[in-house]
Amino acid sequence: MDEKMNELMMEALEEVKDPELGVDIINLGLVYDLELTEKGTAIVTMTLTSIGCPLAGAITEDVKKALSGLPEVKEVEVNITFNPPWGKERMSRYAKIALGVQ
């Protein structure tokens, strides 16, 4: 995948907010990897802020909707992983300020 497509996908995912925290999944550092196959399948490897996140299904659906809006994307596959586990060190400066985290 070229850099331009990666940027477009990242921008689309910035519209997906964690409903509990109100900050997008990119700035929270939840997205670990993005791929786009030649057949147009977007593969998102991401984590959640906690293993028992009750909104995992909603976040996954929002990811699929966000990426499906790109003409190059024909299908979206979301892989949830907890390895490595998420921690506040993965958050962007913006997310830390928004949530009051140091």
C-alpha cells in the first residue's frame, strides 16, 4: 500500500471515536497496523483500551463504516489483538491533553 492510501485510511479512522472516551482510535493509539490487499480488502489490526470493552462490537462496526467510504476499499477485516497490551504511552499528545493524562 502506498503512503497516500495509508494516509487516507488513517484520516478515515480518525473519525472513529471510542464512545467511552470521546477520542478517536488513531490518537488513542489503538490501531497497530493497516493493510490494503490488491483485491481491496482493508485489514485493520487494532486493540481496545481493555479486554472486556463492552463497546468492542460498536467500535469494530464504526471502523468498517469509516473505511468502506473509501472507493479503493471493497471489504474491511478487523483483527482485535491484545498483544502488545494498550497503554497510555501509545496515546498522542492530543489525546493525552483531551483526557487530562500525563
